[in-house]
Amino acid sequence: MKNKMLACLVLSASIMPCFAQTQTIKSSIENYGQLVHSTYAETLERAKLLQTALKNFTETPSVMTQNIAKESWIHAREAYGQTEVFRFYNGPIDRDGGPEGLLNSWPLDEAYIDYVQGNPTAGIINNLATYPDITSELLISLNEYDGEKNISTGYHAIEFLLWGQDFFATGPGQRSFEDYLDAPNAGRRAKYLNVIADLLVEDLSGLESEWRAGESNFRQEFEALKDVTALKKILSGVVFMAGDELSGERMYVAYDTAGQEDEHSCFSDMTHMDIQWNYWGVQNVIRALNFLDLVPLKGTAVAKRIESRLSTLPLLLATIPTPFDQAITDEKGRTIILNSVEELEALARDIAEASKLVGAGVDY
């Protein structure tokens, strides 16, 4: 089964493994465990590639090594974005003490980390007096310290240190590689970037380990739960991701405020793909569960609606204009974003309705 699963990975469109059809909740939960582990394993491998690319960039700063590092960040984000649906039920990623806040917190106050326009000495990097030595322990302690926008670690901290602030309507930030060559505190900036890359790999390694099969870990505990209890947790993650986090926090808030600071990946202008990757994660779970084939859901009107939405949403989300920070101020872009938000909310409602039919009722 493992070899067959890995052979089915289609990374250009999704990292969802293929599973045989099933109609039992127990088999669905086993499939889910395989999906979670394979997705975190891929995410970890891509994070390691990013770690190497960042090390190469900081050792030999140039346009080429910086661009490779940027592409590695995007490659890493594609995989991580599809893991976000594994949240929202007190699992390893976001239970008390879990690493989610260290991995993907946003929005980020740039001046907390490094210089910004109008303040060349801002940030931890430029504050040698208070922070003489940049260490993982320091940056962990400073993450979200005294303010939820005081983000010091994770994907978006790396993103800012690669792209810099985005002041450009048609593209992302344009931080120069010379910031790591001969600019003030270039060496500290390089060390900061490598430290948070190491932390990223460390945190993802822990998540991958928690979902390995056949070990004494969270996955073993999860699969030992009553079937409907485990399924309810899974579907809670799906419903909340689609109907609240993605459609609300990541799309509607930016739509409502029309503010660049409210978009997810505002430095790289990759928010439009963050949205698609998060949605793929939702779709991956529904497909892995063979949810629509569970009795007594199979063939029902709500199952047909869910199937229709799963077919419509990828096409709709792919039409959101880029960059996203311009789409939220453009009439056509705003219409597509709002339609997408409403369709994601409708999907969440339908999945919540369907969950009740299989005895794993999720409220929405």
C-alpha cells in the first residue's frame, strides 16, 4: 500500500495520495493518517531543500543564489499550504505547545525583524545592544512576544528576509542580495535567516514523526479513538479551514479592508497560490476519506452538491487576478474573491450537513 500511495503523488497539482475506494469510517481514518504523514514528509523534505538554498545564498550572496532561495521558498510553501487543513482539532500542529505559531504566524510587523523604509535601524537584526547573539532560543522567545504581529520565526519571516517590503503594484518586494553582502549587519541578517530555517526543519521533523505509522505517537492515539470521534475531528478541520480560516481570515478580511498587510504572503506576492494550496489540502482530505462514498451519505443530494463544489472551486480560485494585493482593490478581482469566499462557505456548510448523516456531526 505504501509504495502504491507514493506512486500516486502528483506534486504539480496536489500532493494527495491515491486510495482505493472504501465505505467504512475506519478505513477512511487510516487513509487520513497516511495522507497526513505523506504530506508532512513531503513538506519536511522541501523545507530541507529550502534550508540548503538559504545556506548557499547567505554564504555566496548573488542574484542567482537569492533567486534559487526564493524558488525554494515557493516550492516549500506549496507543500506546507496543503497541511493546514490538519489543524483545528488539538492535534500536534496546534495543541498547547504545538509549533503552528512558530511556523506560519501572520501578519508580520516587518520592523520587528529588520530595517524598514524610513527606519534603517529597526528590528532584532539591527539591535545589537539588546540582542547581541541571535540564537534559536532567543527567536522562539521573541515570537509573538508583546504583540501578535511581533513574528520572529517561520515561513513569513523567511519570506520577508528574502523579498523585503513590497512597494510595487505589479510585483513582489525587491530586497537586494547586497543586504547579505556588505550592508549594515549583513552577517547578523544571514545568521538570522539560517537560524529560522533550522527551526522550520526542526518543527516539521516533529510533526512528521508524530504521524508515522506503527510508532507510539499521536497517530497511534488518533487511530485508537472511536471511529466517529476521529472522523469528527478530521471534518472539524475541513469545515473550519474552508469556512472560517481560508474564506474568512485569509480572503474576506483582505477583501473587506483592501489592505496589503492583511494578505497572507504579502512580500512575495504568492497569496493567490496560498489560497489554492490551502484549498487543495481541503480537497485532499475529502478525497482520501472517500467521504462521499460513506453510507448513508453516498448518493444523497448533499453529496452531489459537495462533489459539484469540489469540481468548481479549483477553477474559480485559479481565476483570482494576481497580484492579490491589487485584486482586492480591483472591481473584477473583488467580485471573484467574494464569489470564492461564498463558495468556500457553502462547501463548509454542506460538509457540516453531511457529517451529521454519518454520525460525526460538526457544527457550522
